[in-house]
Amino acid sequence: MSFLEEYNYSLPEELVAHEPASPRDSARLFVYDTKTNAVSFHTVRDLPVLLPGAQFIYNNTRVEPARLKGIGNTNKPVELLVLVDQGFGEHGEVRSLVNRFTHIGEAIHVDEYIFSILENNEKSMLMQFSGSRTELSQLLETSGETPLPPYIHSTESEEVKRTRYQTIFAEDAASIAAPTASLHFTRELIESLHTTGAHLAPVTLQVGLGTFAPIFPEHFESGKLHTEFCSVPEGTAKAILQARDAGKPVVAIGTTVMRTLESFKDEIKAGTGAFGSTEIFIRPPYSFTHADALLTNFHVPKSSLMCLVEAFLQSKGAKKHSLVDLYNIAIEEKFRFYSFGDAMLIL
């Protein structure tokens, strides 16, 4: 048996969501109350009733249109996925993935710019970009395509894709994937939450390729996973402490938020802001520090995201249902899965 078999399940193809619910807050919501072992079904717009006065924490990262189409040395087309979460080097170095065999020294032309391959390894390629950081941003904006996950099949225009695969909270950080739990939020839902006395506060985690990369036994042995850059503003740290002092639940909107909170748990306890990188791998057993509830989507099998959610379930004392048990119930009830799918709330 695979060491990840406990995070495996079988999903009918028709339950993979290829577009979001419309409106977004009409998505179905699978609620599991760990205190009572009760499963109930709602919609995301029921959150104000389910969690009145709660402190919600969201990820304000912005997805970049990081997929580019270019021409290589042999005049053959080549596709780049620029790993914008990895930053821009002092001399124009960027990391990318390509969709075909390339070699060191090859120059890939995209419009009037050149990406020259400096290093090549099994995970990514280090490239020299011929322009500035600003010019790269402009190139992505004008010629880039939205890096939708491969399991989403969309024939919509690039303009529609950019709107659909972006959260209402998106600001100026760089990610190649959306923090999908936040995709369910609308202005109307936020206003409704405010009427109950709920508050929302941001953190930032730049979502990279590692979020979706396979996990191996060495990750469990080391307790380390892929590196992602994240930060917690001082105001958010103080908001979390104030909510806890007032007996109000703190709700993490998504696994990226939970990873950020746990990466800076000591700084948050001190009420200070923090920023840096994290390699934390959250898997059972794990004791969570700040969040009382988790709003999350249904994730792909055998993923690090499932490990985190299972760890949260166990930390809440859920003994009668594993995460796969809950997923199987959701499958029976025809919930929609993955990035554009429905949501799960664990209380």
C-alpha cells in the first residue's frame, strides 16, 4: 500500500468543476461540526449565519497571467510558465517551466524579449530575461495567459479566465495559482458578514508550483515541504488576538492562510507583523495555534493540502470521520471538486 493511500479517493470525472458557481457565493458548502460529528449542507452565502461575528483571515495574493508562448532556437513553439512567486533576480534571472526539451544556452523569444536558459534541472529552469522587472510584468499582462490547473478545461476567452481565476481580495503579490477558498467570496457576502459583526483581515502567501507538487516519504521525515513566501501584517496579528480575547472564532479561508498563520504563530502571539519564507509541512499529528475553523475546497488526492486538512480535523478531535470519509459523503451528494468547485467548512 502506498504511504499516501489514506489520502486517496476515487472521483467521478463529472464532479470536476470547470467553471465557478454563479454567483460565486451560491456554491454549495459542506459543513462538518467536529464537536457533534454532524454533517450538514448549505451554501457559501450561509456563512454569516453559521459564523456570526467571526474573524475571517484571507490571502490577498494576486494570480499573474504567467503562461507565455514563444519560439525557441529551432523555430519550434515553446510554452513557458514563469514562476513569478520565485521573484526577479538582480540581473534579470527568473525561474520557469517549459513544455518541451530545451538545453542550456537556448534562447526563447517572446515578442521582442528573450529568455536565455542558464540552468536546467528536473524542477525548473533558471533563465535570463532580457528586460527589466517592469517589462516582464508588462509582458505578462499583455501576452501572458492565466495558468489554470490542468484539470480545468475551459474554452473561455483570456479576459474571462483572468476574471474567473482571481479572488475579490487580490492585490499586488505574485502567484501562479489562486487561493481557491477565497474564490467563493463576493461583495454581497462580505457586506452580509459585516452586518453580523464579522471582520476580515489579510495575510499574503505567494502560491507557487510546490503547492501542487507530489509529496514523498522524505517530506514526512524532514517535516519540510516546498518554499513559499508569506507575510502577516501587524494589524492582522492584533485582530486575531482581539478575536480570541473576545471569544470570537478565527476562520482561516483556505490552506494557504493556515500555512501562513502556522509559519508565524509566535510572531502572531506577540501581536507583531512578520514576513519571510516558509517550508512548513503540516500533517498529522499537529496542534494548530490560531484558527478555530477552516474554510477550504475539495483537494486533489494524495496532496499536501489534504494532509493539512486531515491534520486540522484530527486536532479538532474528529475521531469518527477521516477527511476521505467526508470526501466520500460529498461525492455521494454530488458536490463539485477542485479549484472551481464547492467548499467545505470544518468547525
